[in-house]
Amino acid sequence: MPSNTSVLRAPALLALLVSLLGTLLVGTATPAHAAFSGTAVVQEASRHSGAPYARGATGPSRFDCSGFTRYVFSRFGKSLPHSSSAQYTAPGVRHVAASSKQPGDLLFFKSSSGSIGHVGIYAGNGKMWDEPKSGDHVRLRAIYSSNYVVGRLS
């Protein structure tokens, strides 16, 4: 038969174990995952200002356009494919009216043929973060064309 002391300790030990387990489960999300917002996305994009263009690169020190958006959103636990046209049709990307764009939204630019050829991150005030082309670098610049579609990641 167990002693009175061990019977009294059992509930306290169980409470301690439940508390530790709860801490471990809640603690598995990284702070970036918990802080997903348009403002946080724009801040993360800005951290890579000046990173050089490299075709097919996905970061963290070199990017192409879709590699840049893919990397930035991955910091928040969001998964995007590595192609601007594939990101345009990716699950979780909802298209919204250009008049409703918000900082952190994706901007998908259409070529003259109508296909998606470039992607960037809306920064607000008519500006965007992107990795434009070979020989260039990640930078904040004015939205260069009105021929775009806005995508919002949920």
C-alpha cells in the first residue's frame, strides 16, 4: 500500500507534467509564425534590401523574384512554389481587387501576352519590394505597371 506522502504527491506531479507538456506544445511555433501580418512581411522583405539577383536562387543571400517572395513568406510558415505563375495559382493565395491591396500582399505582374511574369510584395504607398532582374538587387521601388493582380496569403 502506498504511503500517504506518495498519494499526496501524485496529483502535484500530474499537474506539473501537464503544465510542461502544454509548454512544449505551445512553444513549437516560432515567433515569426505567430507574428504573421502584412507589416511583418514588409519588414522581413526590407531586411534583404541589396541582396543580388541570381536566376533560380531562393535566398537567404541571393534571390530571383519568386525565390524572394517564397523565402520571405516561408519565414512565417507559409509555403509558396518557386515560380511567379505557380505562386499566382497556389493554394492559399486569394486574389483581391487592386483597390483593396494591403501591405504584405503579393503583386503578380502580367506580360503583354497576359501570362504572369513577375511577382513582388506590396509595401504600401504605391511601392513594392522585389528582385527585378539579372544585374539588379532586392529593393523598394514604385509599382512600375498597372497590369498586375493582387494575391493575399491566408
